[in-house]
Amino acid sequence: MEKTIFEGMKSPWGKIQTIERLTPFLTKVTTASHGGLYVSKEENKKIPKIFRRASGWYEEDCEWSIPMYFLEKETIENYFKESFYYLKGVFEKRSHIKMIKECFWREYEIHFEDTLSEEESFSKSDYLWKSKNTKKWQVISVINTGNFVKITTTLGGKRNSGIEARDVLVRKEDYEKLVLNVGGRSDRIALDEAGLICISNEFYESFYI
């Protein structure tokens, strides 16, 4: 029996506040904190198992791209006129394709037996970078304090509680050079033990001389 979606019912993100019927099988909902899409039971079966959410619920940050990608043809053929502009924006910009490669690159590569480039998926690029730098001190936090920048690093970029973190003060101009060397991304700064000590010593030597 198909589930009926209505305002006030419970969703994975809390009580539903608004509903927008996009197609006879696709419903967009919002709650006080989040939202997403609900796909009818029969249409949900068309989504490959590696991507499919058994509940039929797909949250709005990343998972929404899954039904939009695999049910694109059905959605275009059956949309309600009230949802035209929303769906037009999605399909014209091809944002569902970009998002599924970004958020689910592993599943994408397995299902399609294809290899995405790092340019096609920043999350894959981040994963590969972090994997290569697990034994280095990676920047997890940056605080600008005027002429200086305080960077917080952990080994491998881990953020678990109890993980040793090392704070280093760096002159602003030196920090900008560090960021420039890694393509403008502060989260791509990784230092070995010697490098961490080096920039720390350089700062204190310049400060006290």
C-alpha cells in the first residue's frame, strides 16, 4: 500500500510543515529543520540498489539528486505544472548530475564502472588528498588575529574528541604564502613534524628579534 504524504505527519527530519507535489510519485517536503523528497514505492524500485533508500526518503542536501538522476525521464513526462520552474532549474543546470558525482562518487564509479576525475568530484579529490597526508599535520581551523593567524592542526586532519591538536601562530603574510602554495585552499595545508616546528620557530624568532 502506498504511503500518503500530508502536512503534520512525521518524516525523517521531523514533522512536515509544507508539501509540494512535483509529480504523482515525487513529493517535496520541508520541516522546521530540514527537508527532502519522498519517492513512491513503485518508482523507488527503479533506482539502483546501491543508491536506493529503502524508506523512499531522500534528504535535501545531497540525496535529492538520486531520484532526480535516475527518474529524470519519468519526472519530465509527469510533472505537475506548479513544479515547472523548480524542475526546470534542476534539469537545465544539470545540478542533479553534478551533485550525485560530488556526494556519491564511490557509488557512481561502482555502478557505472567509470572513474571520475578529481575535477568532477571535489569530495573525491578531498578523500584522495587526505589519504595521501594521513601522517601529516593538517589544518582544521584558522583564526585571523590581525597581523597574525592561528592555525590549529591535527595528525591526519582528525577531529575526534581527545585527538592531540597543535596550534601555531603564523605571520599573516607567511600564512597567505602557505595558502597560495596549495591553490588557495587553507584546508589543503599539510605539514610534517619538521615543517610544523619550522614555521613555529620562524614566527617566534621574528617576534622576539
